[in-house]
Amino acid sequence: MQIVNDNGCSWINDLDSRSNIKVLKKNDECEWLIIGAGYTGLSAARKLAKLHPSQRIILIDAQLAGEGASSRNSGFLVDSTLNDGFTSNKDLENYKKKTNIYELGIKVIKKFINEHQVDCDWNDSGKFFASSKIEDEKILKKFSKILSELKFKHDILYNKELTKKLGTSFYNVGLYTRGGVLLHPAKLARAMINALPNNVELFENSFLLNWFKIKDHLICNFNFAQIKTKKIIFATNGFLKSLGIKKNYNFPITLTASMTRPLTNEEFKFIGEPNEWGVLPVRPMGATVRMTKNRRILIRNTAEIHNPFKMTKQNLEKRLISHKAGIIKRFPNLPHNIVQSTWSGIVSRSRNSSQIFEKIDNNIFAAGCYNGSGIGVGTLFGEQIALKASNESTNEIQIIENKNKLSLLPPQPFLNLGIKARLVYERFRSKSDI
Ligand SMILES: Cc1cc2nc3c(=O)[nH]c(=O)nc-3n(C[C@H](O)[C@H](O)[C@H](O)COP(=O)(O)OP(=O)(O)OC[C@H]3O[C@@H](n4cnc5c(N)ncnc54)[C@H](O)[C@@H]3O)c2cc1C
């Protein structure tokens, strides 16, 4: 078994390739084993290394570290969300619990980039939720009420102002929140790899096939060798279910995105030279779109149940048609052949958009299921699960554990049928904004 990723992600291709990749080839033993080296696993490893400087910590990934969803996302470090999961944000108290976690997520990333002097194209530009349908003003006004009660600075904007700010007249109504941050996700993930302390040993391209408990130890079988560990942290997000972790509470969803080449001076001038921006959809299946720091347009407009281990080139090419159509709709006067790369990535979802942060069993811990908002939350949960596993208590753990309990999923085949039907329905409702 293997995770086969495309190598077409512009974010990853912006970086130099790494050397010194170590594959697990002989049996090993450690005090701490972390499975998955995305934001969550890297942050757990960083924290554990500080807490236990003389203990052996192994961090291991099935592909290159950080090159799963952590380098393939859209780079919105969110302060608030409108459509996380399949429920609407009905209840103010629940919504507050969520935004408390987002706030901690932003803080922890800020602290990391300050401490390690990280350049990840950080931009405090805020973010927009926008729609081409003026009817969606109703949804945004409701959302605005919630935000006002929680004292989030925001504004409702209409076509004229949006056109000026975004360089496209596609959107008719939008809500701008000042607290969101835009960043380069792969630069952030790479910085976390570079910041790994010396007492963390990183193995890559090493796939965990299965694991089991013998007395007070855990045995983990990888494709070429075995690790015996005292404690384990599962940080595999979209692959938690395939490893049997909280499998009745989370499921993987495959997303795809494309990015254009940088716009030329002439093209950029033509659309009004907007500042860097990011737009999230008002309806769940609408497109996420960004104008990046170096004038590239990113679009993500598919979300589906698909084999999380592999998306073929042909499959990606089909998704590219939808990405291109989304860009042309928004920028009809730009050349139609400017997409430079297309890629897929896996996220984990739950029924009620709550996350996983827990001790699964003695010496077994898991963090994940961020419902598409894992940059800040993943980094936070990674650090805090390391503290929890070390029997430390923190205010952050209290805030995280105050989140809503995860809802149980229906059994198969009803689960997949239900999700597919929901995705088709939401895609139909968002048709104009894909
Ligand atoms: C297209 C896209 C857009 C997104 N946009 C945003 C956004 O704008 N803002 C935001 O906050 N979030 C966004 N997300 C979600 C965000 O990327 C994730 O929530 C975040 O990366 C989760 O980090 P993680 O470390 O938990 O998981 P991952 O980065 O997925 O890392 C998990 C790692 O586990 C490894 N693994 C899995 N199975 C095994 C195994 N059996 N053995 C060994 N290793 C294994 C994988 O190889 C992977 O590297 C987006 C995701 C995608 C795909």
C-alpha cells in the first residue's frame, strides 16, 4: 500500500527539493512514535522534543514530510468559518467554541513564525466570504449578526466595492472579516520540518501498514521494517479512518485545486491591480479563490468521496476542466490557458464539524479531523496533544476539550450514499459559484 500523490502542486514546486530523505529500513525502538508529518505531526514532534529532551522520538510519514494536505491547501489561516462541515452555524455558543479554537490556532502559528523567523508570505489581509448571487445577502446578514455578537470586525460589501478590491465583477455580495490571514502553506510546512529539534528522527516514504498492542508496548509494521514504541500519536488526518482511528466519527474527502502562472504586468493592470486577497464561498460547495502575493490565481472547487490514496493524472485532468471554467467565469478577459498546475489533497470531515483530540487508549493519542480548516487548528492540536500525552494540563487543552462531542456516523453503505447525495445537492445549490 502507498499514498500516490501527483507532483503538480505549485506551492510545493515553489520550494527547493530536500535532500537527506531517510526511509525506515531496519527495525527500531522508541519512547514516542508520531505517525504523519503534516502540521499536526510536525508540531507534536517539536513540542515533545522540548518536553522530553533525552527521549527517543520518531516521526514518520508515508510520503515526503509536509507534502500531504499541509502543503496543498489554499492557505487561509481562518479566524471564522461559515460553512465548516455539513451543518450551519446555528448556535452562538457552539460557534464561539469553534472561534476560540481558531483564535488559539492563529496565535500558535504567529508564535512559531516569530520564534523561527519564518517567511511564509504572511499577510494579515483578512478574508472575504462572497457570492455572485445577491440572494445570498440573507445568509451573510445572518452571519454578520453572529459575528457582531462575538465582536468580530467585519463589513458587508456589494458588487462595486468587491470589483475594486478583487479585480473581478463576478461577486455581487460579500462579507469581509479582518481577522483572517493568508499565507503560503508549503513554506510554513517546510519551516516546521527545518525547525525539528535534533532529538526527533524523521523517516519518510515509510507507510504504516498496521499496528497492534502487546502488553505496554505498541508494534507498528511499515512497508520495510517494524517499530516498537511506548507511546504513539496518530496525526494522519484524512487517513485516520484507514488506520482504524475513530473510524465511526470521521471520513476522508478529496479536494482538488489549480493555480495559474503569475499574471503579466499588462494582465494585472487590466484587472485593476488588486492587493492580494482570498475569497471563501458563501455556500458549502462554492469555490475558494485566491489572488496570491505574486499575482497567481488559485481555485479550489471540487470536494468528493474518492480513493484517498490515489488520484490519477486523467482524474485530475477532469477536475481541471471545472477549475478552468471557474477562473474564466471570474476573469473572462484573461487568456484561457494560464493554469500552471493542478493537484489533489485529502482532508478529514466529521458529521458535526467537530474535531478529534483525544486519548484513544492507554498510550495511544490522536489529533485531526479539522473539517478543512487545519492550518492553525492542526498546529495547535499537534502541540497540545503532545502536552496531553505527557500528562501536562494547559488552558488550551481545556478550550479544545470544551468543543462539541463528535457525532456518530451512520454505518456503510448509508454513510457514503448520504455524503454523496449531500455533496450533489450542495453542488447543485452552489452551481453558479463553482
Ligand atoms: C485543497 C485543499 C485546500 C485546503 N485549504 C485549507 C485552507 O485554506 N485553510 C486551512 O486551514 N486548511 C485547509 N485545508 C486543510 C488542511 O490542509 C489540513 O487540515 C491540514 O493540512 C491537516 O494537517 P495534518 O498534519 O493533520 O494532516 P496532513 O497534512 O494530511 O498530514 C498527514 C500525513 O499523514 C501521512 N500518513 C497518512 N497515512 C499514513 C500511514 N499509513 N503511514 C504513514 N504516514 C501516513 C500522510 O502522508 C500525510 O503527510 C485544505 C486542504 C486541501 C487538500
